[in-house]
Amino acid sequence: MLAPESLVERSSAGLAAEIARRVSEGALAPGSRLPTVREVAATLGVSTGTVAGAWRALADAGVVTSRGRAGTFVRTERREWLSPRVQGMSVAPAPGAPRGLGSGPQRAAMRLDLSLGTPDPAMLPSIERALAGARPRADTGRYHDLPVLPDLHDVLREQWPVRGVEALTVVDGALDGISRTLDQVVRFGDRVAVESPGFPYFFDLVDAAGAVPVLLEGDADGVLPASLARALAQRPSAVILQPRAQNPTGASMSLDRARRLANVLLSVPGGSRVTVIEDDHSALIASAPPVSLALWVPAQVVHVRGFSKSHGPDLRIAALGGPAAIVDRIVRRRMLGPGWTSRLLQAVLLELLTDSRSIAPVRTARLIYRDRLDRLATALRRLGVEVGDPDGINVWMPVRDERAAVVHLAAEGIAVAAGTPFVADAATASDREQRVRVTGGSVVENVRLVAEALARAADAAPLA
């Protein structure tokens, strides 16, 4: 157990950092019980509010967990349904968290969760209205009916980033579509090219397939052509790309960059046999125009359009289009499992995509997210923190030390996601520039105060 008299720091941030450092060094083992707030406050001669602020910061950073009257313990329990990567990016939420950031002594009591990478609930169209307006067909109970409602199919085809997509279906979310595509084109031991930094679930999907990741590098315009050429030299079966609002960097691919990547596929030996899987997860809230390599290599591209960011994560529906040889196999395989995506949900999505009362909020959300990220990026830039020109809802912020930054921000009442889970090769994490992902699309007010807190965290010294 931690001895209160061994502690030195007397501020909330300092105490949190000191204890987090001991956990990192192994001096405090998982499951160790922390002394009570009153014990530490009496020993150090500080207020109980100061110590409680440190305990809250450690909990928000995922270092400790409270068990009520039993006490506060160094975290040991993990959610086994989440992979280690995904557990590493999650932060304990603050129940009943108000928006914004306080100032002075009240600041540590405030909560602003910028760790989730999810849309602002206030920016979503009304699901209740869509449910009331949806008109599912009377024959939705027929097992062998078409997997996609014809009216929804027509709307999706009309809105697709390329004309004349050969086959189109709907799946249970973007990750479901990407996973099912990988199942069809990747075999055990194959290589899969994937962006790093990138989405941790993609790395997990590659691992689950028994494949070997080949890392792709990018810049503000997307994956670098030279990086793709090097990856193709290793003859991967698939390439996973995020053409817009790349998670975590916020980069959106330019049309010229997409054309150059397509040219690499056509010119490098073996490139014409690679399946490109595009995850357009922020399709309807990204500021950049739609882009797809299918404009040049349609027979090789499976494009997945998600609606979680624009219409709500719990809708669990995405559209998938590409060559019939792949899409039809996905549809057939689904018939041996879920069969199809609920046609009731499809009717709701159709209503959301066609009713003007649902279309308008999504268009407004795109503009508001653009404004929020612009304001936050500008404020950070003025404080010497360069985050580029991100699209979508996330900001990829450089920091001196990522763990110190996470703990420092937690002490100030702000949660962000650590950067390491977004890097495919954790073994080289210490050699890269340290980063954290900030969901800037959730910064509704007090932009200057939030930016100042982020800038302080960016310069926080390492904990060990």
C-alpha cells in the first residue's frame, strides 16, 4: 500500500503525476490500494479537494479505479471483449459531465471528454423522427428477400463517390464491412498494408486474420505514393485506406493523391491483384469532397461508407460497394450468419438520407465541426502547437510525452486518447514523435482555455 508520508507533491496535478510515475515504474503494483483522501490530505497538509482532484485525474487517465467505500485501487480489471490496443485508447468516462472547462480552483472539478472519437450527440439528426417516418415494407419477414431495400439501394448508388458501382449492399457498420471484405480476400500468412498511425481496430483485424501488417506512411494529403510502392513490393493481398478525415490524424486525401496511388497500383508488379478497402467513416461530415481510387481501378476497390459519425454510432449500419466478385461473396457469407442488416433499420436510414428535416442537421454538423476544428487548431498554433489542418472531428496533437500529457490533462478535467494504440508497431513507439488524439469536434465552448490546457500538457515533462 502507498504510504502517505512518502508523497512529496502538494498540487492535484503533481500528486497525480507522482503516483502515475510510481505505477509506471512498478513501485505500485496492479491492485494496490491507495490511502484515503483524508489520510493523504492530513499527512501533506493540503485540502481534501486537492487530493480528491488528483484521484479523479488518475481515474480519468485509467491509472486507478474507485470501488466505492472499499477504496481506490491501481487498475487491474480489463474489459476482456476489448483488445489491448483498444483498452489502451479508452479512458474512464466522467458521469454527468458538463461541457466546457472551468477556471481557477473549479477547473479540476470540470469534465471534458475528448478521448472518444465519437460525434457530438447534439449534432445528430433525430432518430425518433426517422423512426416515426420510416415506412418499412410489409414483407420484411421474408428470409430470402433482397438484402437491401430497393429504394435505399437507389439512394446509395446515386450518392456513391463513383458512378456505376458494380455491386452494392449494406452491412452492420463500417468495421463489419471491412472485416467481411478481409475475410474474402486475405488468407492466413498474407500481408495487409495499413496506415500507421491508423485506427487500432484495423491492426486488430489484421492480427485476427493471421496476416502480417505492412505499414504505410502518409502526410496531409494521404498515403505517400512511395510508401505504397514499397508496401506493394511485399505483395500484400489487401490495402486498407481512410480517404477522408483519417483517424487519428484528420488528413483527407486529395484527388491528385488518389490518382497517383492508383497509378502506383497499375505500375508496380502485382499491384493489379491487390484489393483496396476504403473506409469512408466520416463521409457526410467531412469537409473534403468524396474521393475513391475506384475512379481509376474500380475492379480492385471495395468502398465502405459509414453513417456512425453523421447519424449516430448506435445505428450500426454502413454501405459497401465494389466489384461484384467480392461483394456477392460477402452477401452470400452473411446469409450463413446474420442473413442481412435489419430492413427496419434500412428503412430508418432511408428516411434519414431522404427527409429534409434529417438532411439539414447533417449538413449543418459538417460546417460546425469544420469551424470547431479550425478554431481549436488556430488557438493551438498561436500557442506553438502545430496540428495541421485536420478534417472530421479529431486532432492529432504532438506532445513531449504522451503519458504525462494524458495524466496532466486528466488533472485539469480533460480526457484525451493516448497515441500509442494508433501506431501499428508498438515496439517502435518510443522512437516516434509522441502524440495524443483529441476529439476537437466536441469542443463546444471555452476554446482558448481548452487550447491552453492542451498546450500545457503538450509540454509536460515525462513521468519517469
